[in-house]
Amino acid sequence: MPRKKYYKSQKVIETYDHLPPPQSGKFNSKIIRECMAIVESKRYFMRRFECGAAELVCYDYTANKWVVLCFGEAEAKIA
């Protein structure tokens, strides 16, 4: 009697499109601007803070994790 082949279903990534991307705990200042930014054909969610700092947030589908890039006041002025 031949054995049946069982295939594992692929993981389903749960996305919550109605929720904003997570925020790092590094900056406690008030958010003054949120918008989308495109850097080298990749879309990021950008936050600007009152203290002059900035964050770029995106979801990495390879690692299945959120990526948060934090820039202090000096680095954010260059951009």
C-alpha cells in the first residue's frame, strides 16, 4: 500500500494593516510628523520627533520581523 505524502502548509504571516508600525523606546519625545519615505526603492514609515531625531520603520519579510532604524539629532539633520 503506497504511503500518502503530507505537505506542511506554509506559514501565514499575520499582518495588522490597521495598526501603525511599532515604535522604538529610544526616543520619548513628541512625534511631530509621520509619513512614508522611499530609500533605494524600499518603502519605510518615517517618524520625526520634536527633539530632532528620526526613525525609519519597515517589515523584513525574510526575517519576519520589524526593522527600526533610529537616527539621532545629528544624523537626522543630514537627511
